[in-house]
Amino acid sequence: MRKHIILTYHAISDESTRIAVPATRLRRQLSWLREHGFRCVTVSELLRDASPGSAVALTFDDGFRSTYDIALPLLAEFGFRATVFPIVAGLGSRIAWRTDEGPLPKYQMMTMGHVARLAAHGWEVGSHTMHHQCCVERELPGLIQDLSESRSRIEDALGALVTGFAYPQGCHNADALRAAEEAGYSWACTTIPGMVGSSAGRYALCRVNIGNSTSMARFRAAFSGSIQSARRAVQSLRQPHYPHVHGPEVETTVFE
């Protein structure tokens, strides 16, 4: 029986913020995946995978330097690879987040050189837009241009095709799905929890977020389709405009 899932990570850090996972916890999670026979592949490979058994795609959003410094060598120890979605205009800078929970630490971003070295190690590189602006709040022509530019910038730097995209903050609607397709992507990821088979098409793929509050018990629960269905139901009740998942001025991205 196939049981395929996409997991979302952001920063790898000991700082107690919702977007950070300590390296020691990531190592335990990777060990659990190996012990339970999961094949760890890129998102594109996962979507092509028709074999029986269980596969997981690890994704790293935004392009934090910790993805290169910490996640890359940790995954290499287990023979795993992942998919990374960098914010193209933010590469080489520091990023400051301000959320409804207050400001988060200023994280250093990778350079395009780091991204290229991830690709050289077998990682897949997708796009996360130029500036991490919400796709739902933009006019369609400008959104298509943004998604096209971010993809072409990465392709020019890597000399390889970029086929995947992740919506900033997971926010998407019919226009966002259309923009992803018209900008030349083959698939796109949301932040809707669920197994890959529960996704509403290739431009609205489900992912399960792994954050600072994800204990090993919650990590194991991520692989339960029934639990993820329940999470989707609760999330939709809490967010009446779901899948437009954030409110006005909840998050501001500043590059320094």
C-alpha cells in the first residue's frame, strides 16, 4: 500500500520559535524514517513514484543558511535528499519576520552558490517567489511575472529546469494555481495538512508542517491519514477564508 507524504521544514536552530527545529530533533526524525523503511525522495520523484510502500519528501522553505550548514550534512548521513524552496530576492541577506506572535530571530539566508551546491548534492530546487509576498493578495499578471522571474533566475544560476513551487505561507486560490501553471511549473505545494493522495491536484499539494512544537509523538502522527483529515477540518474552522491562511499584516518580510 502506498503511503506518501510531504513534510515542511524551515530553519534548523535551537532557538525556540515556531519555524525552527533543533538539529538533535531533526536527527531523531530522520532516524525514525529510516527505521520505519521510508524512502526519502524529492517532491518530483515522489509524484512519479508508483511503487508500493512508503515514501516521504522533505521540503525546506525560504532558503535559510541552516538548510545548507545543518540539514544538508545531516540528511547526507542517512543517504537522504530533499527539496528546497528559496526566496530568490532574499538570497545572501538576513530575513526578519514579524508575526502575530511577535518578531522572530533574524536568520541568515543562503546565497545562490549554496543553492547550487545543494543541487550538486542531488537536492531538488524549487521557487518560493521573489520576495515572499502572498499570492492571494496580488493581481494575476504581476503574480505570473513574479513566479516566472523567480523560476528563471534559479534556472539561469543552476543550468537546470525548475519544476516546483511553494506558495508563501501556503496561501492560494484559483488565480494562484493558474499563475503557477502559466509560469511553467509542473506542481506546487500548499500548507494544507494531508497525505499526497488527499491533495486537490498537482498545483495544490498537501504538506505537513514540522516545527518547534513537533514532538516525536506528533511527528509519528503526521503519517496518519485520518489524523491529517481531522487537522484539515479544524484548520478550516479556525480560518474561515482558508486556504488564505493568514490575516492582514500578520507577517512582514524584510531583507537586510
